[in-house]
Amino acid sequence: MNRRTLPRLRIQLATWPRPALILTDTPRPYCQHCDGIGGIEHHYGDYDTGEYVGTDWEPCDCWNETRRWLLLPLPRLPRWLRRRRRARDPWATDGDSNEPPF
């Protein structure tokens, strides 16, 4: 098997629409068009002033960023574990300090 034809798959953590492990495609590392980045950036500016305005992204043919497969759906955390607790003062006796910080 040639180095250029090896599968280019990566495991990623997806959080939307629900937590899951997914298998995604990656750009071909030895692509002569995009140098393994997966696309080509085109910077553009204002015609009158010449100032930078933004960047366009042209995806390369060596990669399909929408190609992904679900490997393992992960369970959601219970609501009581998802809540953030407020920070407590470790020096106070009841957990809350009434003294101003100096």
C-alpha cells in the first residue's frame, strides 16, 4: 500500500446535536494544490483603499469535510452534574466571607 493511498481518518469528539465519537476524513497530506491543509485561502481587500477586508476559503478536492461516521454515542451528563457551582471562599467558616478583601 502506497503512503499516498493510506486512509486518512481521525477520531473526534462531537458535542452537537448530542455527544458522540465520530470518525472523520482528513485532507491528503501530500496534496500539491493545498499542501495538506484542505483548502486554499484567498485574501481580498477593498478596491478603493486597498485595506484588508476578509478571506475566502476554497475547499480542495482531496478532502470532503462533510464525510463523517458515528462511532459511539456518548451518554449525556445528568442535569445536576451539568450545573456550575459558584466558587466558595475556603477561608470562611460557613463557606461565604463577609470581610472585604484587603
